[in-house]
Amino acid sequence: TPNQLYAYFVERCQKLLAIVLCFSPIGDAWRARIRQFPSLVNCCTIDWYTEWPADALVAVAERFLGQVEMEEQVRASCVEMCSVFHSQTTELAVEFKNSLKRIYYATPTSFLELIQTFKTLLGGKRKQVTDLKDKYEKGLDKILTTEQSVEGMKVELINLQ
């Protein structure tokens, strides 16, 4: 019957359904959710994920910076730089907590934002350099054409005298 089928469906869902909720512990939103829904703490398994290992940072940076046009040696240096920045930020966050009693989180999202910011700044600086180069090349072309025009006018003046 339909009722038996529905009861079987509900029973299977209760046995097999697993839900994963991901929350950031940063800010007031986390505290507000915990206060509003205390069963999030009482009836759930909480896995606190700590910092990424260095090889994971390198792998993620290589993947995201692999799309950027640059020499391999420069890319390797940029990957290492991003990894070191994030690792040192995590270390400094511990010192910050110990000295000022304030918590700063260096999360995987902040690492991805670091890489995205680097890519954005690199693209902006490359465009700026390209624009300046084009401006100087156009200026040089104008100087050369003006020089040729002046030479032509000198010849005409000499011929007229």
C-alpha cells in the first residue's frame, strides 16, 4: 500500500541519509547559529579542520597558478611564495592570539583569496606595463616620423634657396 511504501522510504532515509554541514567559525554568525540551534553541537559530530599541510598548499597553488602565463621557474617561485605567506600567516596568528588574546583564522578560503588577489594584481600590473610600453612605442614612432618630416623639409628648404 502507499502508506507502507512511504514508511519504508522514511525508514531507509533515516538509516542511510547523512548530511554534511560546513560552517566557518569566524564571526558572530557562527555563535548566533549555535545559540539558535543547540542541537548542532549536542546531536552532531563536529570535525574541526586545522591548517592545510605544506604539500596541499603547494598543490592548490600550482593548480590555480598553472593557468597564468609565466615561465616555469617564476611559477615555482610564486607557488612557494603563496605557500610561505599562508604558513607564516598561520604562525603569526598563533602569536597574535597569545599576545593580544584575539583569534585570527587563516583558512583555506583565505589561501584561495590570496592566490586570486595575486592573479588580479599580476594581471593589472601586466596591463599597466603593456599600456605604458604601447604609449612609449607610439611616442617613439611619432618622433621618428617627425624626424623624417623635418629632414624632408630641410631638403626642400635647401632646394628652394
